[in-house]
Amino acid sequence: MCCDSSLYAYTPSEVAPILFLVAFLFSTLHHIYINYRCKSWKVTGSLPWGGSIFVAGFAVREASAFHPENLNLFIASTVLLLVAPPVYAVLNYIVLGRTLYYVPYLSPIHPGRVITTFIGLDAVVGIITGNGGARVANADATPSELSTGRALLRASILLQVLSFFLFVLLEAVFHRRCQKAGILAPKPTPEANKQANKIRSVLYLMYISSAIISSRHIFRVVDVWQGRDGYLETHEWPLYIFDGLFIFVNALMLNIWHPMKYLPNDNKIYLSKDGTMERLGPGWEDSRSFLVSLIDPFDLLGLLLGRRKDKFWEREDEHPIVGQEILKPNKGDAIASKL
């Protein structure tokens, strides 16, 4: 410990926060550039957001390293570095949802409910984590407050792990359906193979990202269960490996293989059932209210009642092939034709 009044059980590094701050700053700036160039803020906007939280977290961590007795800096850095990694999980939810829009006939649930359901769960996790982290990080907390804080953190991290397990299970079910339907099988033409490679690339990205973020979740579970006197709390290096290096590798992977290189911006564009071309359809519509679809994302009630959904992909001949759409004349063209 660097001094008697330090809130850390070790001497905090003054170099490591700067290194990770710079690394996440460059990754974040590159993600901002890609989002601007691809106009994909709705889909991958969480990437620069998550990176920005990490930049702020490591900046505060650096200040805290010079003032280890400062309670406000200690709490701020702890909470920021706790809530930043789950933002990258949000990206996975959105990208899988967009992938299900792209292959709607193999989607286990309404694609839009992937996003709302899992982000809703993560929002609950974030609130619980913030409350629990603030209590545990407070050196002046009473034993009762510390116990409550640890209980909140345990509940939040377990809920986070459960949420991510369900997400990976959903992805695996979709992947299996793609394999059985022959979507990922070799195609006779390079263009058709290109479509299969898009889906395969996105799924592999999500699997790797899920594994990285799950590893970080396991680290946090062990950390909380060990308590303040455990090995992970009394040594600094695990923080920079699991909350720093692991998540930076995930961010860097998404810098290099950005999901929007493989998916269309418009969620009305879908892959034909033979997997050879893209078509512009009406999009997946859910006539149920938002609340009902959020509570019952699988539409189990609809299955029981025999309610039919619009399988627009079965009328794919009615939908134009992307790149061959017939442009409708605008009002100015109509006026010009009369002159």
C-alpha cells in the first residue's frame, strides 16, 4: 500500500492507466470514423460509447493513482470500469438482431426483441452494479452497507452471466438453423458464396466477442465472491488483464472486422431463401403492442392461439433484388415531363 490513507490494497500503477487510455482513445476515434463513413450509428453506435467510458474510467484511474486517498476518484474509477464492458455486450445484441433481420425466416424470435429484451436486462444490471459498486468502494461504509453492496454486485453479475448465456444460446440456435437450411453451405458462384461468408463472419465475430466478455464476467464474479481481502482485490494486474486487455482486444477486433462490413444498413434488406442474393422486402412487422412483444418475444401466446405472422420471405419474387430496384419518379421529374 502506498500510504496509510490509501484506499487501495496495493500501490496503484501510474503508467498502466495512461497506456490503456491511449489505446481505447485510438480505438474509439477509429470507431467514430467507421460509423460516420458507414452511417451505422444506429447499429454500432455503442462501440464509441463504450470506448468513451473506458477513456473516462482510465483517466479517473490515473488521477486516483496520484491521489489514492481520494474517495470520489476511487468510487468514480471503480464504477466507470465496472459499467464500460457491458456496453460492448450491447453491440453484440444489436448486431445479432440485425443479422436475424437479414435472415428472417430462420430467426427464433422477432429480431427487434433481441435488442429490447437483452438491453433491458443489461439496464437492470447496470443500475444494480452502480449501486453495489458505490457501496463496496466506499471505505467509510458500515458492515451492513458493505454486505448490501456485495449482495447487489453478486446479484447483478449473476444476472449478467445468465443474460449472456441466453444470448449465446440464441445465437447457437440461429447458427444451427442456418447450417440445416444450407445457407452456409458452399455455393456455385463467388457472389453466392459472398453472402454465406457475410453471415459466417458475423457469427464468428459474435462468438469470439461473447467468449471475451464472458471471461471478463467470470473474473468479476470471482472478484466479488472473494471480497475486499481476496487476491483479485489485493493485486492490480487482474484488473488490467480482464477489464483492460481483454476488452481492448475485443474493441480492436471490431475495429478490424467491423460488423457493418457484412450487414446492410437497411433492416428491410434480407437474404433470399436460397442464400444467393439480397432482396428489399417490407421488413418484419409485429402487430402486437411493444409491451406485449417485450414480455413475450417468442410470441408463445400467438402459437397457442394459432395466430399467423406475415411470412413475407415466402413471396420473395414480389421483392426487387438489391441493386435492381425500379426507382420511382419524384415530384420534380413528373413536373419536368409535363413541360
